[in-house]
Amino acid sequence: MIDLTDRAITHVMKNLRVEGEYVRIALKPSGCAGFEYNIDWDNDLTEDDIIIDFGKFGVLIDSMSAPMVDGSTLDVITEGMNTVVKLINPKETHACGCGLSVQF
């Protein structure tokens, strides 16, 4: 479904509040290109969640977002003085000028 780089796993492990937490990756309709990624902590599982187990933490992806993020890689990128968690998705066909929203 998705991969996590070693940097992403290390970043998540450093920021875990409790063992067994989940990182949710979701798409929300937004912006001028269509969808925005939402990557955040979430322990509220729903029936349509896909759960990917990474040992001390898991990744949740809702069934609507799953087809569009399948094959992606979660990474942690340092840009200047900022460190950002970023989903690298080969299915993106276009991103808006500000880089916040994408099309598939």
C-alpha cells in the first residue's frame, strides 16, 4: 500500500506519545488543484480504515484515499530550516503553484 523511509520511521518513533498510536494519511477536497494531503496523529479508527502495522505504531488510510495514495512513500524532508513530513505519490498528475493541493 505505502512505504515509509527510514527517516520517516525514525521521525514517527521520536514523536510517538504512546506506543500503538496511528498516523492517518487522508485526502481532503481542497485548494485549486483538487485534493490536499492530511497527515496527522489519529487513534479514532473507523470500519473503512486500512491499517498498516509498523510495530510500535500504525498507519491508517481511509478507503476513499487508499486508491489514490497506493504506491506512495512517506518521507521526512528538510528544506532550509524546516522539516516536513511529505507523501511522495507517483499518481499525482498536477500540483497547484503553492504546492498544497494535487490532482490525480
